[in-house]
Amino acid sequence: MKKAYRYVLFLALSVVLILSACGKGGDTTKSDNNKTAKSDAKGGTLNVGIAEAPEGNFQSIFAGSTGDSGVIDYFNDSLIEVDDHLQIKPKILSWEKHKDNDLTYTFKIKKGIKWQDGNPLTINDWIFTLETIADPDYDGPRYSSVDIIKGAEEKHKGQAQNISGIKKIDDYTAELTFKEHKANNLLALWTSAPISEKIFKNIPVKDMAKSDAVRKHPIGIGPYKVKNIVDGESIELVKNKDYWQGEPKLDKINLRVVEQTSMTQALEKGDIDMASITAPIAKEIKDSGSSNLKLLESPSTSYAIIGFVLNDYDKKSQKIGKERPKYQNKKLRQAMAYAINRKEWIDAFFYGYGKPLNGLIPSAHWSGAKKGDVKEYEYNVKKAKKLLDEAGYKDKDGDGWREDPDGKPFVVKLKHYSGSNPTFEPRSSALKGYWEKVGLKTKVEMEEFGKYSSDLEKADKDIEVYFRSWSQGADPDPSDLYKSTALWNESRYNNPKADKLLNEALDSKVVGDSNKKRKEKYLEWQKIMAEDVPVIPLVELKDVTVVNNRVKNFEVSLKGSNPIYEWTVEDKK
């Protein structure tokens, strides 16, 4: 299974679920440190550890975090897949462009696939999913994946009952017309896990996300069925014997929330068999020299930034509001970037499993910025202080802290989400130390992840400077994260020139089918972002998964893991 949607929150940079064939990017790892041994064993139970409790949005159109989307991967399938070069390929859904209209495609659903309640999967389910996302009452994070369809905007505004660009041909075929010539129309289109029309058709769209069909008894077309959910603790899954790709090898999979402080012990005792882990846990396991555990590494498109909230934002209308003056001075933001010793910070908190992020598309992606492509903020205290002086941030009362250009006290207010990762507070304190070294008094506040994300989405006045992490999808387009009106453009950066480059990188009349031309546009965009610094690029990460010796047929790469139904366990006899 693959993540067809383009971005997920890399939840708390903490232990998250192992994602099955996530659509990410670039090369795949080909050495033995990315896979387990093979086995023909069948049956048994796999126990997977997770450090953060999922939020409970267990249908993909409502899921915005890796915690939730990871759970969904076990019981529901994406309709497409990606190859090692991040090009999408038909899986359940296939398509063909019309010869006489290059905006219109014919899509076909594979026959013979059943939902876990026994009903057949048809094109009606996919159409229903698209119509749901376009509904005015839909408040999930995936509207951009249907906005590209002709007529979706009219439905979203309540001006139409249905999306005019979708035409059903028969139960397994539909025609879909895009509204514009965009190079990433197929990548951007919602082709991830669908929802069942039969299950959801009688639930008002505004109530879907909180319904039992999402939070307690979700079904899909995937290899395992959800048997039981204990909120905040565990999820029990059993094999789907009628799975369309063949009966899964395992009988059961248990997903269990384990505090990070207890993760290594749980792995060594055999209470859990595998987990996707953070760098501190990887270091702890590596230092222990355990012969029963193996660390599997793969390249990643996960990365972290520091952002500045520059403008107000109306979430409902998705419009930028008035400027917030505190961080409008570009030299202030540049100085704060130069003040951070990224190499020291990464070495201290990521233990060799991260490296400095050069641009805002990770270097592992084919469109990513490599070293030297864009302006970099190498650690330079002298330059940081000079920029602050030039911008008028000086210690005018001799107390050791810089005041703002008007002589008023200036305090950097940094927020970071809380969680069980033991590095959260010390790495935030380290950032505070870097800025205080150049005379910027800094206050750090830790906030519960759900409230933190909600406050960022609505540009709450209480958030000024923030830490955020993302996982890039197969599509390199960063518009959903940085275009001025985007929900997840949490800095609320507003630059028409930057927006224009993002639009051109998607305009097939400008870039055609050329990835080279798209990359050139994205590099131009990254140069603007590097100069203006609405966000400071910090680190891009490796993915690390730990497995014990009983886990077989498991492999990780940049695009994720091999399919879940292939995984198995083998106990010594």
C-alpha cells in the first residue's frame, strides 16, 4: 500500500507506525541494512510498537498525521502505487488520457475486489470519496486533491450538487476532466484509500470524521481487518482472508502504544517485534549491542523547520490577513538562521541519522536542492550579530538583551509540541541557547500536539515562532505547505513571485512533461525562500526501523516498505 496523498505531519519526530510503501521519493536502499531474511512461514502474531497514540482519524480523507495514516495502511489500500523513481503506476485504478481532450481521462477500477463487509468495490466508491472531499461540509485536510477537478470548486462553494467534471460510465468506469493543464494532475488527484459509499452515504458529511465508521469500526479493502480499538492504547487487526492480492501470511497484527522511555526495553524483552524509531532510540539500541535486534535504515524525505508566523490567516476562507509586525524584518530572520549551529544541533539530537537541510525539498527527492544550489545559513555568530545591529535590534539599556528598533523589550517566543521523545525539551533549549548567544532573549513553551497543530492552522495569536516537521510525498510540489493561501503554509508567508513560480512548475504549458524544467522552477522558488527565510530549514532525516529476529520478509526503502501482506514471523523451534 502507498500513500497517494502528498504530505503528512511527521508526528512529533517520534516513533510512528511503519508505513507500507509510502509514496516518498528518489532512490531506494539496496543493501542488507534495509531488510530482514526471507521465510515461507505463515500464521502467528506481529506486535508493532508506536510511541504516540493515533488521533483516531482512521479514514485517509480525514487523516493528517502519520500516526493515523499508518494505522489505515494495515486495513485499507491506496488505488495506485509508485515505482522506485516516484512515478505513479496503476494498481487498483488505471487511467488513459483522451486523444481529443488532454484534460479528460478515463479511469477504470479493477474488478473482483471486495470491501471487508463483503460488498464489491466499484467506481461508485471512488466517485463518492471525491464528492465527499468536495462537499462544503467537509473539514478534512484533503480538499486540494479534488480542487483540480472541473466543477469541484463550485460544489465546495455550495453552488452545485455534484462535481461536473466527473461522469460515471458504468460500475467500474468513469470519465474525469481536470480544470487546468497541470503537470501533477494525476499525482495530486485523490487516489489514496477510498471510503465505502454503502457505509458512509447515510452519514452527513459534517458528522463523518467523528462517526464510528471512522473512529471505532473502520473498514477498508486492505490485508487486515480492524477487530478492536482501545483509544490511546492499542489496535488489534486480524487477517482479511479474502484480500484481493492473496491471503496475508500473518494471522494477527497488534499495534501497541509504548512510551519512548520504555521502547528499548519492550523490544529487548520481545513485548514488541518492530517499531519505526527516532534517533535517540536507535542510538540506545545500537549501543546495547543486542544480538536479537536489527536496525534497518532507509533514505527519507522527512524534514524539520523553524517557522515565523508573519501574517494573520482566516482558515475558513483560506485568506491571508494583515501583517504581524514582530518578525517582518528579513534581517532578523536571517540572523536567527545564522545563529543556529545546525551541525552541532543535529549531531547532539539525531546521532548520525540526520543532516542539514539545504532547501525546502529534501535532497533525497529528485527535485530536491543539493548543497550549493541555494543560499545556506552556515553557523556564523559574527554575521548574526551584524545583521541584528543593522536591523536595529540592539542592547540599549545594557541588560545583555537586545531591544527592538523602537527600544522596547524583545523576546523570541518559541513553541514546540510536547511528546514522549526525550529530546524535545533539550533540543528546544539548545535553540534558545543559540539565539541568546547573539543577544535575543528567548522563551520556550511546550504544547500538546493537537492544540499546537490547531493553533498553527488558524494562526493563533499566541504562536510566533514554531518548530514543525513534514514528510514529503511522491509529488515534489510544495504548494500545500508554502503557497500563500494553503492551510499548512503555517508561516502565512505571502509572496506573489514565489506563488507564481509554484504555479509555473505545475503548468504543463510551461514545463510540459519535463521533470528537469519542474526542478528548475522549484530551485528558483527555493532561492527566494532561502533569501526571505519565512522558515529556517533545519534537518532532513533517515528513517530507522528496528525489528527483532523473528520478523521476516520485511524491507524498507525511500518509498516505504514492501507490502504488509508479505510480512511474516518465524519463531525458533
